Amino acid sequence: MPTLESYGPCRVLSTGSTADTPREQQVAQFVIYGMSDTEISKRLGISTHTVRDHLKKVFDKTGTNSRGRLLHILYFTHYRPDIEAGCVMGTRGWFTTSSSDPAQALR
């Protein structure tokens, strides 16, 4: 099951596959940010066709076929369990390890 990595923007998507490429990670991260294919292509300096190819690979690896479904899976496999466990989200949108230490929420 794919998940968001908890403590930093370096790896957004973890499908359990060693074939997750850095570029697939970047494309997935920008999809999570709500960016369009055109916005992603400009940001990464690649064509929109290449963005779509990377996105198709992410969809294949996660068993999804849309951005909405990808976000749904990532939310329910990462954010919701952390929220239910009482974790605190830091200012950058990443969960901290403890809800009892407010200083960690500022990471």
C-alpha cells in the first residue's frame, strides 16, 4: 500500500517498490500540491508528455487511475492514521512524532 513519508519532502510516495524514481517522487509531490501537468513540466523543465508518463507509472505502481484516487489513498494510508494516533502536524505539513511536544510541531 503506498504511503506518504512522514518527516520530510524528499520522498513523498513509497509504494514499497525499489523502482520509485526521484522524478516519480517529484511528480507525485507536485500532484499532492495540486499542480497541473503544465505547472509541473515548467517547474521540472520537462515536457508535459514526460510528466504524464511519470504520472502513469505512479498510477500503475499505486493501483490508481486518477489524481483524486491517488490523493485518497495517500490520505487514508498516511494522514488519517497519524491524526487518529494524536500526532501533530508541523508548519510544513509533516507529522511530528509526538503530540505532547509542541516544539516538534514547528519543524
